[in-house]
Amino acid sequence: MLKQEMIVLQGELETSKAENENLRAGQTTDLGAVKHNIDFALQSLHKIISGANLSIRQLVSGAESLNFVAELLKSTGKISDAEEEKDL
């Protein structure tokens, strides 16, 4: 999903670059089209940011779960060690 959005955004960037070159060459460009392209690029960027934020939240949640499992395993190991010492 993020890769697709990046491809769309790169396409918009290329379009904006071409329009910029046309402006520099003195050719007229439809300002409505430029505004539309900018708006579309901003919408795409916001979608990418939202997706990245979701991915970060999922990553943090997964890391917290792994930390919990590690602590649980550590506690289990301590209980096992205590049981072995009691049996000796």
C-alpha cells in the first residue's frame, strides 16, 4: 500500500517538474491543473503519513508484546531455578 502511494506521489512529482520546466521556458500552464496536482500530491502525502503512523503503532505494539513474553520467560526461568534449588 505504501509503495503504491509512493509511486503515485513520484508520478505527481514528475508532472510538477515538467510543468515547472514549461513555466521556465515561458510556456503558459493551466494554473488550475497545477493546483489540482498540488492538492492531489498533498492528499497522497497525508495518506502515506497516516499509513506510516499506523505501521509505527503496530511496530511499537509488537515490541511491547515481545518484551512481555521475554519478561514472562525470565520469570518462568527464575521459578524453575527456585524449584531445582528446593529439590537439592
